[in-house]
Amino acid sequence: MTAARGGATLVMPRARVERRTEARVLQVVLSLTPGGTEHLVVEMCKRLSDSFEVTVCCLDEDGAWAAEVRAHGVEVVSLRRRGGFRPELGRRIAGIAAERRIDLLHCHQYSPFVYGRIAKFWNSSLKLVYTEHGRLSDAPPTWKRRTVNPWLARFDGAIVAVSDELRRYMIDARFPPSRVGVIRNGIEVGARPLPAGRRAARRALGIDDQTFVAVSVARLDSVKDFGTLLEAFAVVRRQSGRARLLIVGDGPERASIAERAAQPDLEGAVDLIGFRSDARGLMAAADVYVNSSISEGISITILEAMAAGLPVVATSVGGTPEVLSDGENGMLVPSRDSERLASAILTLILDPERRATLAAAARRRLETAFTIDRMVDEYVSTYRRLLG
């Protein structure tokens, strides 16, 4: 059933299970279009709904993962904002909160936080949690943010970064140091991968047993710097003719990536798979996972590669060095350095034993520090503290 409410498009779930809940929480996001932040919000909705009445508010479109959230009895409201800064959206969020008797807003990323902060102006009783998941470049904070952030930080609630490095960035952006905490991302670790899964994934992709496969999973966006990865893989290809690169994901950079991959030095060596809901399963086909980003929070796909039993080569940016220690459970290289990236990949091509050692150590690191249950428990503790 669909209905219009306050200019928003609302799709009601078929049935809502009545539960005894502690409080009502509104998760405010850009959308539920597939991505790392969105993946975490979906997983949080599933796990929080036993204890909290959870609703999701998307500033933009619902996104492909909205159906999965609704299947768990969680309502999704889409505001379908137009371009530019729209302060009236804050009042609409406050209205949604009032209608549903929301106790707490959890805003994911900066724009949802700004609108959530405006909503709190209209409804001062709302508690507010702001989680920053990452940034779109490695540039320093803009003067606009440095000017407005001290005022935005004056609210009853919590400010959370997903890594220590991101916390330092937020402090540089003039959020008060005493207000910014850290809750690192986590994933469902799952069972250890089996050889049969590798064989099945390779057959599905038409890859033989002798080919060395590198994989990267991400939104095809400039912050992921696939240009450097492709230049690095051209070097790899010259020295290891059977190497193959799988790029899983979609986004605005797809056309330029495809154009570079069609050049003679990479022709036939790069497969653009597009977005796949089973991306984690496809990782089983690979021998190494590669991340070439210029900025990261705590990368969900790096965590998933660790769960899949892959050694990881990644740029030493953002929160990645908090996940991987160079030479111990992964290989870290500078960003925008195709030669160093190529050298790390070639090192692992030539040393299967080292690949296995790094992968095993990465899996242990994941199991002890980056589980979804640990992450959700920390957010639940934050909610309960704010709600008294």
C-alpha cells in the first residue's frame, strides 16, 4: 500500500509484527542504494528490530535494498529531495518523527546529520546520533564545514566516527574532540570458505584453475581510484600474462574504466562484472583482493575479503591501517602509486605460501575485532545511554 504524507512517498510493509520495544528509532540515510554505509544500515535494521521500533528515512530514493528492509517489517519513508540545500527537509523529518513518536534519530553521513540537526531544532526532545562513515576525497575539510560544525555539534546526543583516522579528520573539521567517539564497522563473519566454493565461483565466471585472479568490489566512483588500479594491473599483465582482474560494482566511473580496460595492454584481462548482490560469494574465485581508494572509513568490502579467506592489498588510507598491519595480515601501499600497487600484487602472485599466511591472519583479525554483533552492541549501548 502506498500513501502520500507531507510530500513524502511512503510504502507501508504488508504486515508489521507487533513487538515489545524499548524505544523508537529513525535511521536517516541518503538512500538504500547498494553501498558500504547502506549495507550496515540494512544489517542494523535487522538486528535492532527485536528491541527497538525501527523506521528508515531516505533523503533521496528508496534504493534497491529497501525491499529487504521492508521484508523485516521496517517502514521506509522516502523524501525524494531535489538538488541543492533544502532546509525544509529538516522540518519534514521532525514531522515524521512526531507522527511515529520517534525517540531517537540515527543519522548516517554528513548530509543526513545536517537535516537531522534541523529536525532537532523543530523537536528538541529528540535524541540524536550522528555516524560519519567516510569522506569523498582525501582533501582537508572545507572552510564552510569548519565554520558551521561547532554550532552543529551543540546537541543532546552522540557523534561517532568509524575509525580513529576519521575521528581526527572530524576534529580538524572543528567538531569538539570530547564529543567524537569511535565505533568501528563490522560484518557477519560467516563460515570459513571451502575449496568447493572457489571451484563453483570460477566455473560461474568462466575462469580456469591456472589463472591468477585479483578482485575489487566497490562503487565505481572517483574516490575508489580505479584508474591507478588499472595502471597497476597493466604492469602486472606484462609480467604475468595469465593474470585477470575482476571489478564488481557500478557507478559514475564505469564508462571511463571500461575505456581504459579496452586498451591493448589490458584487453581481455579485465572483467567489469557490474553490481552483484552475491559479490561476497564471487570473491571465492579470486586469489587476492585489491583496494586502491584514496580515502576510506572502515571498508566493508575489505572486511568481506578477509572473511572470504583472501589476502588483501590495499592503499594505506583512512581506517584501513587500523584493520590491516602491513606484512602481518595484509599488504599496504601508498595511494595513487601504481608501481607500488603492481609490485605488491606481483609479490603475491609469486608466493602462494605468503598469500595463505596473510589470509589466515586477516581472518583471525576479523573474528576478534570487526564483527557485526560487536558493532551493533556498541550502538545499542549508545542508544540506551542517551535514552536513559
